[in-house]
Amino acid sequence: MVLIGIDASGDLVIVELKKGKTPREVIAQILEYAAWSSQLEYNDLDNLARSYYSNDKNNSGKSLKEIFQEVFT
């Protein structure tokens, strides 16, 4: 499972959850996520957030910026 988030400083955080030991393939996958995320722009993240929250009664229709401000201010 991969979790993508933004911390209070606005930095992108990617967490890969795995059970057991971390073989080389898992490390390679994490590096691929890091390379992918380094190419993302705000609009990409906003689209991901809007899609993720589309069925959330409290956040549906809100932009990433609006959600971020509600959580961190």
C-alpha cells in the first residue's frame, strides 16, 4: 500500500507499507515512486486529491489547497 501526503511545510511525503523484510524489489519500487513524484506539479496533486476525496462528504469538490488549509491552519 502506498500513502501519498503533504506535511505542514507543503512537502510531499510518500509512505510504502510492507509486511516483513524489505527485499531489493521493494526498495526499487520506493525509488520509482520518488522519481515519479518529483515530476508532479500542483495541478497533478490537485487532481489526485480531488479524485481521492470525490466520495468524501466533507471534502468532495474542494481543491487540494482548501483541504490543506483546513488541516494545517
